Amino acid sequence: MTLKGLTAATRTHCPYCALQCGMAIGGTRAAATVEGSAEWPVNKGALCVKGWTSTSVLSHPDRLLAPLGALVVLRVLAAVHTGWRFSWRALPPIEASAEPATR
């Protein structure tokens, strides 16, 4: 189904407030588009400014694309605690562990 020209839209809801307005996000991460979902009873196709700009976080250079590992979290906390300046890009890439986590 297309929604006003979007051919590969993902139907979801707005992440910003308790209303959870229906929306459809299409395009690519670098050029994402958003439209309000007319079928959604809360917003009936309308979106506020936060909803209309919600796709801007998809292409932000500092957006996390994978969960942080415990070691990386500890490094970030240590850096913040001691006042070191750091960049997310300077951290090593995170790879999934072959062994399950234990408590």
C-alpha cells in the first residue's frame, strides 16, 4: 500500500509524546520521509512539529546503531567522571558476543 507517493513506508507511531500519533516513514535513512496516518484515530493524518521532524534523528552522525556493550559503557562513564573529552567515533566497533550474557 502506498501513502501519498511512499512506496515502501513503515507504519509506526510517533515517539515523542503520550498521544502516540500514527505515522508512516519511508525512504532511506539519509533521506527519510514522514506522513501522518489518516487511518489512525488519534491524529487522523495530522502531525505536530515534533512528529514532522522525527526522522531527522535517523541520519544524525552520533546516532547509536547497535546496543552498547558493558565495556564501552564503563569507558564512557570513566571518561565523563574524569572530565575526558571523547567522541563516539573514537570508540572501537562493537561486535556481538558469541557467548550469551550471564548474571
